[in-house]
Amino acid sequence: MSDRIKVFALGGLDENGKNITIVEINDDIFVLDAGIKYPDKRVPGVDCIIPDFSYLKENASRVKAYIISHAHNDQMGAIPYLYRRVPAPIYCSKLTAALIQSKTVSYGLKKIDYDIHIVKDKKVMIANREFIFISMTHSIPGTFAVAIDTSDGYIVYSSDFIIDYGANEGNRMDFTTLSSLPLKKQILLLMSESCAADKPGHTSPNHRIYNHIERLFRESKGRIFISVYSQNLFNLREILDLAVKTNKKIIFLTDDAKHIFGDDIEHSDFNLPMANRTTINEINRHREQDLLIVVDGEGEQIFNNLISLAQGAYPFITFNENDTFVLASPSVPGTETASIDAIDNIYKTGAKIINLTRKEIYSMHAREEDLKMLLTILKPKYYLPIKGDYRQLLANAEIALKLNMGYNHSNIFVLDNGIPLNIINGVGRPDYSNTIQNGDILVDGIGVGNVVDSVIEERIKMANDGVIILGAVVSTKEKKIIATQDVQMRGFVFLKDSESIVKAINSIFEDSLHTYISSYYEENKQEFIDKISDRIIRFVRRETKKQPLVIPTIIDIDSK
């Protein structure tokens, strides 16, 4: 009997980040990755964005496993939130498992006893079904693709990858296992990333940082500062390898990379010798030319760390003309403004600057020729571009079309989040009429999903036009104002230059209070407050063309 298959994404399509793909086979649900997305200025005050996983909560009993391809936030960052509500075994590498635990702590969440299964074998049985795990080359070790066995062939999820024949052991694509798949069974469906599908050529060797910094490390007469994403262990390892070769003393300014390359995690791919480690407190005990200071972090955090360093947050560090700063952390979507601010601050230090952009160091995602190779090796019956903006999904689809391998609109699918691809008796068809609930859940501190649109609108109002806060104490029994009303303004107008506006707002507030007292009914309190706000907003908009957030607070001493 042929398997009933349904594949859809709850995130990651027509967006950058928040990747989560669902594969349903008969009654079993398998979740491939569960990541976050970094917020932009349109959602102020939000820490991160996770997928709407209502579908998984409604079908929690059918969720058999989470398959986490690698330890990047856009692939695994939502697990601490999702797992609490929909627990299921997690299959991942050892490093990924450690960083999931670390991420839970950094979010400020309570400890979770995850049911984690470290993938050590290429073939693993999950819910009585064979999964084949295939090592891939990416910017963090322990990255793998996965092939799921079905009655009609393999469903292959590529994860993030590049073709790099010189990658280190443990981070090298397993071409043998990959190329053997279509010899065993047809590849029913290939899902492959699209982040760099619109870029020509191969990613390798331009993803390497070594050639950009090797001469500097050997010839520098002063300290070297270098910024690198803490989750880009490929580039970080290049830096540390070169530091060891040139006998540098290494200082980590944050705990992220220190945690990975120190003693907390058994990281088989690299061990940093004790002779090359030192601390910020010992910086003045070493010759300047022997020092490497690593500034790392995730997302916008790395740029905040750079700004703090440049502005003197570390009293042991005073920049001079012999220092060289290598900026090797190009911005990612959602962090562009923070990146520009950080770079500007670093230039003010007086150090020599080497700013490596995406023109010099490519992100480790599959470009056109990388994707062509994967398609040519696997020759899938159906192709589903995933992970990327819409233009990138289209570019990925066009790559397959141009291969002259028989691909067309009936076997290449560019879908939106929530649109299922049903495969029945080996025949795939999108189901546009039954879209599955999806969307964004905003995480603010430890609050998940309680940042509604009205809250965001209020934050934007405060950011754009400021806030007016009005307060008064009244007695509804005596029908009088007990305490003189108080009006506070922030980010709206400069008080000394706008006395007439302030007086007018005071007058409107006082007049409204008298109306409020004389016609007071407890059940109408919020209605009166809304009327006061509306009246002041209309006045302010007419006089200043601004629309600040207005917050009246009325305390009734007679109210129980």
C-alpha cells in the first residue's frame, strides 16, 4: 500500500529565517527544523519571531520526532518554545544538542528535560521508518541532510550546504551516501535551500576567510581585533587555526565562542590549546603583537558587543594606531541598521580597519552551481525550493528548469507557508484550497505570543511621535478633583518651546475630568478615558501634525 504523504512549511518560505518544514506520512508527523527570525524595525521591542505552530499543538499526539539539521538559530532557535507545548524526541548532532540546551538558558527559560537522541549512525529507525542522515558542509559542524524512506521513494531535505572538497573531516559532505541514494530508490521529492540561489557560480572557495587575514596575522605589529558570528564555526575555526600557527594569545570577549571552544562542550573538531588562551584581565601582560581579541555574538548582539567595545566598556582596552580591527561579520537580514552603527563606532577608535563584506566572504549557502550539482546527483521526481525570499525560491526553481532534465511547472513547486504538497500513489499535487494555519508569533522577554498588533502600533507611535501621559486623582462622591492633574510628555515636543500646547492639553484634560465626574458611572470609566484620549489626540494632530500615544490615568478614591 502506498504511503499518504503531505509536505508543507510553517515558516521559511518567502521570508528569511523561521524555518520549519513538516512531513506527514500516513498518521505520523515529522518536524524538520524549527527556527526563529530576527525582528526588524517594524516590530520594536520584540526579541525574536517564531512560527505559529497551532497545527502541531492540535496534532501533538501524531508528532513523532524533531529532526534538527544544524545548530543555527534560524533552524533550531524555536525548539525551546515549541518543545514545551509539543514534546517529541529530538534527533540531532552532539554539538546541536549542546547548543539547544545553551539556547534555552540564554532565553531565560526554565530548564527543559529534552528527549534528545544524538545521531551517530547514518541510518536510524524513527517511528518504524528508516531515516538516512548525510553529513553536509556548512558553517557549523554537525550539519546533515536527511532522507526519509517512503513506499514511493526517498524524501530528501538538503539542509544548508555548499560544495567544498577541502572541508575538514566532520564537516565534509558525504558524497558516497548522497550519490548512493538514487541507486537504491528513486528520489520522490527533494527540498533544497534557496538563500543564495540567485547568486551565480559556486560558493567555494570565497566562503573562506583565511586568505584575507593570513598576512595580517603574520606581520601585524599590534593587537588584532576580529568580529565573527559565534555560530559560524567554520570561519571561527579558520581564525583560531591561524592564531595557533602564529602563536597568538586569544581573548574571547563574550562567553559564546568560549563556551564552544573551551571546556564546556566536547567539540571533536577543534581543541584550543591552553597555551593560546588568556583573559581580558591579563591583556597587559602580553606583547601587543601577540594578542588576538575575538568579538563574537549572534544576530544583532554581535553589533551591540562591537559598539560597547568601541565606546570603552572594557577599561583594560584603549585603542591605538597599531591596532587592527577585522570586521568579518557582515549583516544578516534584520540587523542592517545595527551593523552600520557598529562599523561607524569602530572607525572612531582610530584603529586600522579591514571591513570584509559579502563581496569578500560569501555566506555558506548553496549558489547556482552547488544546487545544480545536488539536482544532478539526486535527479528527484519532484523539486520543492525552500528557505528563502520569494525571488530566491523562484531563482532556485529556474535552476532546475534550465538543467534540461524534464522539469516543468508540474514537478517543480514554489509554494507559500501553509500550502500542502500532497503525494498520493506517488503523484504530487499542491492543495491550495486547504491552507494550514501559519504566521508569526512574537517573543518579547519571556512572553510568547502576547505582543498583539495593538501593542506594536503603540510602540511605533511612541517611537515616531512620542507619548503624553496624563494623571489625576478624583472623588466621584464629592464630584471634585482631589489632586491637580499632571501632564508628562516624552519624545513629543520640547516643553519650553510649546507652553501654549501644554496649557491647551491641560485645559482639555481638566474640562474632560469635570465631565467625567459629573456623569460618572463605573461601567463607563474606560469609555470616558477613551474619549479623553481621542479629544487630546485630535487637538494635538491639528496643532502639530503628530499623533502621539496618549495615556490618561484616572484614580477614583471612592472606587472599590
